[in-house]
Amino acid sequence: MRRPTPRGHWWVLASVLATLLAALFLATSVLRGDGDRDVAHDRGPDDLVPASAAHGGPVLDARAATPASLDIPSGTVALTFDDGPDPLWTRQILQVLADKRVPATFFVTGAHVAEHPELVRAQTAAGHEVGLHTFTHTDLATAPDWRTRLELAASRAALAGATGTSTTLLRPPYSSMPDAVGNRDWQAALRTGELGYLTVLSTHDGLDWQARDAEEIVRGALPEHDEGAVVLLHDGGGDRSRTVAALGGIIDTYKSRGYRFATVSQAVGLPPQDSPAGAFDRWYGTALITVVQTALAVPPVVDRLLAVVALLTVARLLLLVAAAAAHRRRTADQPLPSQVPPPRVSAVVPAHNEEATIAACVRALLDDGCPDIDIVVVDDGSTDGTAAAARSVADPRVRVVTQSNQGKPAALNAGVAHAAHDIILMVDADTVIAPGAAARLAVAFADPSVGAVAGNTKVADRKGLLVLWQHLEYVMSFGLERRLFDLIGASPTVPGAIGAFRRSALSACGGISADTLAEDTDIAMALCRADWRVVYRGDAHAFTHVPTTVPGLWHQRHRWAYGTLQSLWKHRRAVKEPGVAGRLGRRTLPYLVLFQLVLPLAAPLMDAVALYGLATGTTSTPAIAWGAFCLAQLALAAYALSRDGESLRHLWLVPLQQIAYRTALCLVTIHALTTAALGAGPRWRAQPTTPAEPQAQPATV
């Protein structure tokens, strides 16, 4: 095989998972991290706060060398709202303000601006003033300088992206009235003043985040005399229904006392504090809004994806168990070789550099008990002693054919051409069939509609973690799925390790094709499309050697995955065809797409989300779903092992298999899809022929 390129599967999976986790973190930990915003914080000592600030007005101007405190004149009130915009409460508050025809100042969090930019545009369009409230509602009194700068820059950019304007108004989260300013608050005001911001506090706090009813909010928002007021309320950060209910009463009461409503800037006699934003802030803000809205869209998508994965997983488990039970009942009366005289069989063994295993393979075929068996070993350009090892089995029923290396399909076709009988048994050179397996496959051809029979492939030499994982996969996945496909009546694969074919069926399909890398899948689908049945004999066992190293496994599974993709595409028109072809196209092919392509790709995402939910404590639902999935897989493994007569002692490997091994298979699928999309997939190709190699000349031992 030509070496496949590109090799970017690790980067593809790593990039997808990193992007997913980053989006989840941004959506759940940053954008939704409201935390304890409604809890009063201890502001600490206040001995460094000047008396002019502690007993001054609600607006602190620290932009100059000497900080100034700006007060609100008597008879003037500025309504302010924090923590928005919120799609529910902000709209209702804007409606009340519009009905009462009063302006207000909204101190917005940048994350919510990025989430709902249209609400900020509605605020400015209605003539209201907008100030900043940091990006994530961070306490600036305890935040380091770099965090303060980052929060304010992101908030300013979000506002610029939403409205095209900037502002110098800032209300620090967790702030209150001037006399509640502590040393850390004062230092934060000085730092933000150096950055060009006015710090806006309040004179009256409606305490709407803890009030029991609207009347309590109204009482907290009203002054005792006619002094100027900056009223602190909220339009986000929780249930603000009581705020909406109280707002009309607050406005009516102030109006009845003769108050003038103004924005904060108007109330302290300053010009409007908004200005056109710079080009960089507008660009940065637009990009930030896009990132935030994309991140917020991820959790619902992930939830739906997890639901789909869970549904597919449960459907597959139930389907496989039900099919296995039904298949057991159907095959209870399956004929045995002793009941039906089996036809004569020719065994074809393609071999390329299989010196170590070919003799054992041939001896097992001779010892099968199938009468008049004819064995053709095709040495496909081996560079070791494969041909000599095959000839060392001294039996007149064994013939060895040598040819230049042309790939497995060509070797199989050469073997069929030299085979003597009408039933062709194909066995891989690294496989040893169990006694009676060939005879059991052969008797299935008593049904004239059968074109091919798949045997039950098992893993030999079960030593090592990687091999044991493959053993579980062969039993859990391959074995149960073949029973399902047998019930459907359109099996998509006849395994190369052990499978039998009717010669006339092979001829009708043009023999074994080299169009794909999965020749065993391609020929099975071709037979179905030619209206031949492809069935399964679970009692025809063969023990095959599997890769013992990760590179070897990768090479094998990439060939399988890529070949399956090729076969699916080649036989896609079966969905419109009648008979066995229609069952293949409308039942088997959708199963392969859903459970051998879509589900393997989505499963590692479920693992990542489950681990993220556990690590961050944001939700336990994915972790619970993942645990249930592992338990279901464990139950399926126990059922499959017992159904196939295997020991249960390896069940403890199933949970680990669901993480490491399944992720590796996901990488293989990504690799196959990537190479298929780029047209860079591997293919069979012949090696240069040496003059010493005879071309397809049979040699009988």
C-alpha cells in the first residue's frame, strides 16, 4: 500500500476538542459566571479614603492629579440600572421608562452586551446613557491591574461593536454609596481614573436583589428630603420582576415631589460622556461579539449532540441485543455438516511475507474435516520464505502459485482462477480456522440464493492490552453486528480472515475488485446489489492475528475505514434499488454511516464534555450520561462474550476501552475522512517486478 497522507488527524481532533472546551469555558465559567453578584462584600478598612470622597457626592473624578467628588443638585434624580442588558427585564424597564418619558443610565456588563447588542442599541436610541460595569462583573477592588485593564478594554470594545460609541462612565461591581468606600475601592477608583474613567456610585439603593416586594424597593429608592439622588437598581443578574413592578411607583413618587429626571452626566453638570469609538475598538468589539455569541451557542448544541449520541448509543445497544436474540432463535435449526453433505471446497490463501504463519494456516485447512478440499496458496511477491513454507506442507491437495506483488485483490482473483471447485473459501494467511469451520460455511450454500457466507473471526494470542481491546471489539461489535446484518439479509462485509463465496456469484460481480482498500466490504456489497444473499455463520470460527503495536493497528484500521468510505460511495445507488440491494442501501448503509462514522466521531466529544462538567462542577449531567453509557457497554460486553462462548474475565477492560481505544478509532475515522476529502487516500499498487519472480505460474507440492 502507498503510505497515506496527510497525517493531520491529531491536530484536527485536538483543535476541535480545544475549541469545544474553550467555548464551554467561556460560556459557562465566564459569560455565565454571575456567582455571588447579589451578595454584599466586606469592603475592609477605609482609613486611606479622603473625607471629601467618603462624605462627598456619588461621582468620583480621579482623572486629574487631585480627585474630585461631584454631587447631585437638589431636586434632581438619576435612575441607574446595573448588570444588564437582559432580554427579558431590560425590555420591560425600557418600556416603563418610555411610558413615563424619563431618561436613565444603564451600566452594562460587556459579556451581556456581546450577547444582546441589540438591547444596548435600543437604550442609546431611546436617549438613555450607557456606562460600563466591567466585562464579567469582576470586583475591581480585588482584581489585579492587568485584570482591570482587560475587563475595561473588553467592555469598551463590546460597547463599540454594538453601538459604535465609547464611554468614560464606570460603575464598579459591588459598589454602593460614597460612605461605604474602602481602601481597596479607593485605590481601584484611582487606577481607573488614570485610565480615563469616572467612577459612579449611588446615594439610594433600592436593594431590589433582596427585597421581598415592590413596596420595599420603592421605599429604599426614595430620599427622605429633597436632596439629589442617584438610585441604584438592576435590570439583569437575576429575577427583576419586582424591580419592574416598583419602577413606575418610584418614578411617580419622584415626579409628585417635583424632581427632574436626568442621566448621570446631566445630573452632575458634565457634557455627555459618550464619543465615537475608534476603528480598532469597533473591529475588536465586532469580533468579540461574534466570539461570545458563538460560545453561547455551543452549550445548547452540545446538549443536543449529547442527546443524539445517547439516543444513537441506546438504539444501537437495544438493536444489537434484540438482533442477537432473534438470530439465536433463527439459527437454532441451522443445518450442520453432518446433516447436509457439504459441497467440495477450494480454499484460497493470499500471502505476502507470511513465512511465520502460512504453514499453520494451511494445516488447519487440511484438518478441518471438509472432504475433497483444494487449497491454493497465492504468494503475492513475498520477499521472505512464504512460498517455501507453504510447500513444506506435504499434501497433494495444496498448490502454491507465485506472482509479482499486485495487491490482495489480484492475489485472490489468481487463487480463484486456479481453484478446482465451485465453493471458494478465502482465508488470510495469518489465520487458523477451527475444525469444522469450512464445512459449516459450505453447507450454507445449500440455499441457492446465498452468494457468500461470513465466518466468525476471533482474536488469537490474547496477550497485551491492545490485543485484548481488539478481542473485546471483535466480540462486542463485529460479532453482534454481523448477526444484525444477517437478519437484515444484506451483510456488508465478508471478513478476509474467513469467508466463503459461490464461484458463479463472484463471476457475476467481476471477481474481487481493487477499486477500494476494503475488498471484503466491496465484494459483499457488490453481491448484494447483484441480488445474492450474504449470510453469517457464527459457529464457523477462525482465529486471526491482530496488530500488537499502535502503528500496526493504525495502519490496519485506516485501511479499513478508508476502504469502507470508498465502498459506501461506490455502492450508494443501492438505496434506490429493489430486492437485496434495497435492503443493503436502505438498512445496512444507513447503519454503517450512523454507527461506524457519526457515532465514533461524536463519542470523544461526549468524553470531553463529561470530564469538563466534572472538573468545573458546572453540570453533572454529561458525567452521569457517560457513566450510564459505560455501564450499558459493560452489560453489552457481558452479553456478547457469553453469547459467543467467551470468558468474562476481561470485562474490567471495557471502561478504559471506551476512552483510549475509542478515541484512537475516532482519530482513524478523522484521518480517513480527511484523506478522502483531499483525495490523498492509500491504494493497492504493484511493486516493481524482479526478473527472478515467475508470473502466476502454479507449482504443485
